[in-house]
Amino acid sequence: MNLLMVEMRRAMRRRVVRVLIVLALVASAFAGVIAFLDSRGKTLTELQAKGGDLHPSVITHWWLAGPADGAVLIASMFLLLGGVFAGAAVAGAEWRAGTITTVLTWETRRTRLHLTRTAACGILAFGISLVLQVVFLASFVPATVANGSTAGTDADWWTSLALVIARTSLLTSVGAMLAVGLATLGRNTAFALATLFAWMAVIEGLVRQLRPGWAQYLWGENIGTVVPWAQLKDVEFSRGPWLALATLVLYTSVIVAAATITFQRRDIAGAS
């Protein structure tokens, strides 16, 4: 536990982590102001217009479980990207600065160090994502109270909202741990980010075009199943949310295991 707390404190002291948190807070405040100003002078009918954009001043537009849409869905994409970037930066900065040898003089058990660092990033990503989502939605409260509506919410809706926030936080945590593993394998932040971008934007796109039946095994489809916790529509396969979540955890575990083995066997002096 001492090592875990130390790694969490060290991760939080990374400038990139603090900058990302500040940017998220500023974006939340900006979104709240825009929602408030845009909702002024509009009737509830205009704010709830069918076929139009969902307006966050209407509280039920924060999350629509059926069509899987709403303000939370927008936040989930940015949080996942932020978790990946922060995780890669935390692990990659150690190699870039050459301080990995210094850390290993204090904690010589490499496997323990790497797994603890990965867990620390995962825990922080989950907690920060949870808090930022609450702050993001709270920024719409003035618009909702002054100009919008809180009608239509019940226990089931609040439960659904809480669950999607938890799932988004879990995926952010998974993304951070995946990035830590890739940054450790490549010994820098850029390797992790470039690998993830190439895979998600290029390789998975090619697979969808050339082998549509394999799409069920891709990161994008599984993430798109976990967030709304529902089977994807208009696809050629059937894949439930539990299987999709298990797939993401399995992929991340493989990367983390490979990074742990590599870190254990690597010539640190020669690498740095």
C-alpha cells in the first residue's frame, strides 16, 4: 500500500496530468455557461424539440439509455482519450527523464513496481473520471433550474445515469492502464500514443472494411457496446456487454503482462 500511494502521488505530480484536469474543469465551466446562455428565452418545447440537438438544460437529455446519447456520451469520449494520454505520459516520462534507474534503486522488485504503477494509474483514472463527470453534469444545473426542466427523472433514470458514469470511469481506467503498458514496452509516450492511433484509426478501419465479421473483436465495437451496455445495432454479429467488457479486460491484461515481462528482463542501464 505504501508503494501504491507513492506511485499515485508521483503520477499526480506530473504536469501533464494536472494540465489535463484543469482543461477538463475549464471545458466543463465553459459548457455550463454556453448551455445557460443558449437556453435563455427558449420554451420547454423548443428545448425538447424532436429531431433537434439534445439540450443539457433538460435533465433527461444528460443521458438517454435507449438511443445511447446525451451529454455523458460526449464526456466519455474525451475522458477515455485523456486517460490514455495521461497513462502514457506517466510511464513514458520516467524513461524520457532517465529516472527509472533511480526508482529501481529504491524499489528493486521490478514486477512489483510496474504492476503497482499500472494499478495506481488505473485507480487515479477511475477516480478522476468519476469526479470530472459529476462536475461536468453539475455545470448544467443552473441552466436546468433557471431555463430547463427536471421532469421525467425517476429512480430508474438516476440508476442508469450512475451506471453509465461508472462504466465510463472503468473504461478510462482500462485506457490508462493500457497506455502505461504500451509506454513501458516502447520506453516513451509517443510509442504508446502512435500505436493506439494507428490501431484504432487505421488497422481497425481496414478490418471493418475487409473482414466485417471480425469487427466484434475490435476495440471500437467493444467500447461502443460497454458504454451504453447494449448490443450494437446494424452490425453483422451479436455481442453482449458482458462479453465486450471481458474482451477489453483481456486485451489490456495481455498488454500489461507483456510490459511486465519486458520490464523485468530489460537491461535498464543500457535502455536509459
